[in-house]
Amino acid sequence: MAERSFAKEVQKLKKGEGETFTGEGILAITKALLENGVGYVGGYQGSPISHLMDVLADSQEILTELGVHFEASASEATATAMLAASVHYPIRGAVTYKSVVGTNVASDALSNLASGGVTGGALIIVGEDYGEGSSIMQERTYAFAMKSQVWMLDPRPNLPSIVKAVGDSFEMSEISNTPVMLQVGIRSCHVHGHFTASDNKRPQMNVSEALENPKRDLQRIVLPPATYIHEEEKLTKRLPAAQKFIIDKQINERFGTPSGKVGIILQGGTYNTVIRALNRLGLADLYGDTNVDMLVLNCVYPLVPDQILDFCEGKDAVLIVEEGQPNYVEQQIAHMLYQSGKSVKLEGKGILPMGGEYTGQVMVDGLGDFFSQHAPAMLPVAKVTTNEQPISIPDLSKSLPARPPGFCTGCPERPIFAATKLVEEELGEHHIASDIGCHLFSIMPPFDLGATTMGFGLGPASASAFHNADKKGRRSISFVGDGGFWHNGLTSSVGNAVFNKNDNVIVIVDNFYSAATGGQDILSSRADNPTKQTQNSIVDACKGMGVKWIRQIDRTYDVTKMRDTLKEALTTEAEGPKVIVASSECMLNKQRRVKPQMAKAAKDGKRVVRPRFGVDEDICTGDHACMRLSGCPSLSVKDTGDPLRDDPVAAIDQTCVGCGNCGEVADAAVLCPSFFQAEIITNPSNFEKRRASRTGKIIAWLQTRRDAKRVAFA
Ligand SMILES: O=C(O)C(=O)Cc1c[nH]c2ccccc12
């Protein structure tokens, strides 16, 4: 079960011609797919397009009704390979993946797909995870579009434009026999708005019909000599067809006064920020109407030289607004201008920063500089000759404590790293390889464990060079999550270690979901899923791969067991990789699952017990050793008001879910007797009520007696 249910929202997918659809960008994309007769959809989840996969998963019924096949692909490579169904058949297909990392994984299939070309429209929806709030390295998917010759649309961030781009992409893909990427940034994915819906369309051909009428065309299969034909076709047919389509269909838009002496060429995705900046500069009204001449590239690849040169004609200066680096669009435009001998002044990176997100302030500063330098007369006098002092923003890093991202309250992964810390205390520091997923938070305080992260499912692979010539010497420890394990870790990491007789320790962090991407089900998820085969054992898969030494830990909160098993793995004489599968349910998902059940039980008058932990502040010495081995967000500090105690004591707040980690850690590390466990009982039995009342009275009497003897501070 994913973190959010879209069961209610997907009902909007049934809206018909003329009805108003209101909602989030990614939901609009899903609706647009159905309106455009898509035949199959798939993908791999990742921020910021995880919810698109969740919406599709929740729309299974509607998809089936329309004859649309949906798959939660094993990886982005799988998703892209799935688009093979559009190679020979006139079936429209769409897949989603996250940004450059998804494209990296997909790139083998992507090159093959782009070389052979497609018959049915093939659409890749890329959630471009660039800028503030991103979870990955800062690169651009654009490079892949260029190298494989895949077109890239980047629509203005509003629902009608995004929906239109879906239809345009399919058409463009079919006309030019080329796959198309629809790039949507973080803000586009989550922008809210409305558009006028059309009826959903059944696919022109569905996948069952294709199976009944198999087809092949040697010219579309990637093997020499066809590959040479593909390259030629790319240059002489597909590219010109795409460029003609861009002009004929007016994919790119012109705004403002066409004869302006200065102009802006911008990626569609930056439009909202540009318009807001123009508004702040006094160059656009609140509705976005402006006199500034603008060419909005809703298609950022390929560019159409005639269109660009026509825009630049007669202008003194043109600014390219292109987020991220390298400045691919600017370079291409510079080349066009140089080749055609135009003397227009080209601005872009320089006036705007080379890297980083073009946030509102960055855009106001950059556009302000551009107009001050090249068209100061356009700016309102107050902006040019301002004597306003810029607002100074205090450096909050001096006064606020750092708040590194970390494990959630009750996360079952925290004790795994607490155990690792304890083992290192005994056996010394080890080389630790990390992977993608929640468990990567181990690299942050208070654990500070892990030296590298090389890719999804590649944790153990990234430790593979570390082969200790001394059999009794130190081994590496590597981590991989259950998500990464099924994404490709089983072969790239575990199989590789078995085959190469790697002697290191591999910990598979199994929390029953692809947790970091939003709690989607995966092969080893424990829940029943009506459309998927779940409950496939990670241990059996590893054994099947040839792992001989394997241990399953069923409750990661058992820090002592976790610590002892890790120690055994690091010291055993057994050869080959030592694999520990550490399993406990993701606490976020567990709470989502259990809370409604408990609430219902309580409402029905049933007895419900919720464990909570607390700290006895009279016993706590305030040394905070518990926190150094935990980092639980519910574990905090509290001032006792006692002037004789310098340090605040530990305190557990209301967000505690009673996972028991703090107590376990304290026990395994022999740290602290100040933790206690309490039970909150809803609808207690009469016996429990009487007992609580009795003990309450005794405790109150003892407390009053003790307080009377206490020295009081005024
Ligand atoms: O959701 C995220 O933030 C991810 O990075 C997850 C993810 C999805 N597909 C990937 C491919 C390579 C690396 C990470 C991911």
C-alpha cells in the first residue's frame, strides 16, 4: 500500500467531454493519458513522480475497463524496455521515471528504443528532480535526450499546458517515429489547477490484439546493418519531421510585443517563475500579461533554428532562461547565431547562475540585471533608481541548530545502525558502503556510518573491490534496501559477490516496502496485493543466487541479536558473502495500516493497548548517551527547572510510537535504567480500572510525602 491512497481522486479520471477537472499536475497527466488512447502504462516510482505511479495503481479498475495494461515495472530499464510494444504496433505507451537517475538506469533500453524508433507513440514522463528539495545528484536528463535523439517537451507549469503536452508528445512521437520525454519538474508535478476534460478513449489497438496479430519489421531491430539506417533516418527523416511538427502545431509559444528590442527565450517549465519575476520588476501584471517579447520553449529538444533566429531578428539582446547545467540550450542557440552571422547579444548563464534552481529571487535578480543592462528604459523608474535598502536576511545557521534528515520515529532501521555502532565499538571501524533508500540516513548524525553511495541496488557492488588478502582481516560491510535489492541488487550486488567469492558482509534492510519512494509494494512485501504477487522471500532469492551464509533477523529492534549477528558475520571463517536480511515493517506504513484499525476498535468499545516510552527524570543523569545511539525525533531534552542540574534530562514526546528502540539500545549498550515503558489502554476492563485507581492513590500518597521532604527552589 502506498503512502497515499488516490482512490477518491481517481474517480475524477472518469470525467467526460466538457467537464472541469480540478487537481494536481500528475493526476492531470494520468487523465490526459486516458484521453489520448494510451494502450499500456508502467514505470518506476521516485520523487517527484511517485504519486503518478500510485494514481495509476489505484486506477486499475478504470484502466482495465478501457483495455489499458498497467505494470509497476521492476526498474526504469524494465519500464523503457516495455515501450518495445510501440516499436512495431500502433499502440501508444507511457512510462514514468525519476529524473536523471531513472534515465541512467533506463539508458540501455532507451538507446535501443531510440535507435530502432517507434510506430505507436512512446512517452516517457520524467519527474525532473532538480533544485531545492531534490533527493539526488544535480544533473540534467536533457543530456540523454540529446545523445539518444529523444525529443523532450517541457510544458508551462499549468494543467491545460501539461495536458496538451501529453497529446502533443504522442502525436510528435508517431509523426517522427521517435520516443518523447515529457519533463515535469518538482513544482509542475505538484501544481494544482483545472482544465476542461475530454472523454477517455480506448486504445486504437490494445496489447491483446497485438499478441493475436504478431508483427516484426527488420528495419526497426537494433542490429547492423539496420543501426546505420537508424542513424541516417534520425538525421534525415525523424529530426526534420519533429521540427516541422513543432512549427505546424505551434508547440512553442510567443508572448509579449513581438518587435521588442530585447527578448527572453525560456524553457516552458520556468515560465511561472519568469512571469512572477517580471511582475515583481513591474514588467508584467498579476495575470501574467507583459510587453516583454518571449519565446516559450514547450519543446526544449529539438530546437528549430529558423524559429530561434526569427525571434532574435532585429533584437539587441536575448536572454536564455535555462535551469541547470551544462547550458545545452544556450550553446545550441549560440551556435545558430554564430553560424548565421547575427550580432544579437546573447545572455544566459552569467547573468543567471550556472547551477542551482532558478527560484523566485534568483529570477528577479537575473532578469533585473538583464533589463538594467540591455533595456533600462523598460524598467519602471523606481526600479532603476531605487534607494530602497535591500531587506537583509539574518544568517539563521548561527542561531538555529542544524536539522539533518534522519530516520522517522520508530523506524526499524535505526536499531540496525545502533547495532553497527556497537559492533564497531568492539571490532573497530570498518569500510561501510551505503545504498539508495531510507537507510542512507545512516550517513548522518548520530550514526555517521557509510562512506559512499553509488546507485540503486549497488551498495554491496560498491564494496566489491575491497578484498582482504588476510582472511582474518577486516571485512567491509555494505547495505542495500529491499527496494534496491529487487531493483537490481539481486544480480548486480548479491550475484556478483557470490560469483567473485567476495568475503564481505551484506546487510539487506528489509522494511516490506519501497519505503523511500512512498511505501509502494515490492516483490517481498508481506501484504496481499490484489494485482501483484507479493511475499516472495529475499532469503530464498539469495540462496538461489548461491549465498551459503545467510541469517534472517525478524525483529530489527532486537539490538542485541542484530549486534551479535553482525559480529558473527564479520568474524566467521565461512567463505563467500555473509548476508544478513534484517526485517521489520516500515513504521510509517505500519502506523498508516494499524492506526485506523485501532481507532475503529476503540470506537467499537474494544480494549486497545498502545505502548509508550518515557524517561524517569529523577534517574536520568542528562548525559544523553541514549540520543547518541538513537537520533529518534521523539527523543528530546527537557529542562527540569532544578538549578542543581546543569544538563537537561532526556524526554520522550507524544510522537513516540512505542517501538522500544530506546529501551533496547539502552539494554544492548548497558546504558540507562531511566527508560520505562507505559501502556495507554483505551476501554480498559473493570479490573484494570480498579487497579489503576488503587495504584494511582498509592503513588499520589508517596509523591505527596516525598514532595513534602524535598528542598523547594523559589
Ligand atoms: O525517490 C527517490 O528519491 C529515488 O532516488 C528513488 C529512485 C527511483 N529510481 C531510481 C534509480 C536510481 C537511483 C534512485 C532511484
